[in-house]
Amino acid sequence: MKVTSKTLYSLHFLCALAIKGKTNPQKPVHLREIAREYDIPFKFLEQIAILMKSVGLVKGTRGKAGGYQLAEPAEAVDLSRIIRATEGEILPWADIEGGNDVIGGILQKIFQEQREWIDKKLSTITLAQIAEKARQRMEPAPMFYL
């Protein structure tokens, strides 16, 4: 499975909304603010926001006080859903060419089981968990003076 910059930036965007939404849940967040803080190209972030809105992960508000918010609590959004929104299938189907149909069928079943296992695992990881870990790592370390 290849995770593209589209997925990574989508996670940055959604984590930013989750983190900012925790401190002020009613206030939409401007894309320019997220682009600046997370060093994401603004035009690319606009495309990601449109995609995330089209799959129902975020909602947008127009106007001067507008911006984006998560469409549902971060605890309800799992990593599998985010990856499917940006990449499509979790793992592509295996291309099995030639050979015996029996062995090919066995391999297809093995790959299908692995896809299901990975999808199940990714479904246990929520946006809230990822956002909290990201928030902790982004906070400056406390300084101790002697």
C-alpha cells in the first residue's frame, strides 16, 4: 500500500480541525491558517478540503467568519475511512497472471484476508487518537531553569 502526500495532508488537515475544534468547537477554521501552521500548499489544501467535504468528513461555512469544521466528532472517524476517501481501496487487488487457477485462487483468498485484516486494524484507530498524539508532539517541551 502506498500512502501518498494527499493522504498525509488530509490527515494534517483533519487533525488540525480536531485539535482546534477541541478548544473552540463552534468556530470554523480558515484554510489559510491551517496551510500556514502545517506548511501545506494552500491550493492543495483547498482541493483536500473539497474532497473531505464531498465524503462527509468536514463541513464548510462561507463568509468572513467561515471556514471548516469536522462534520462529526473525531472519535467517530477512523483511519480506514480517511484512507479510503483519499486513496480508494486499502490494498489493491493482487495481479496474478498465468499459472494454475487453483493456486491463483488460493493466493487471491490470502490477499483478500490480508486486506480485511488491515482494514479492520485501521478501523480501530480514530482521528481523535491521531490528533492527540500529533498535538502532544507539536507542543513545545517545557523548559526547566536552574
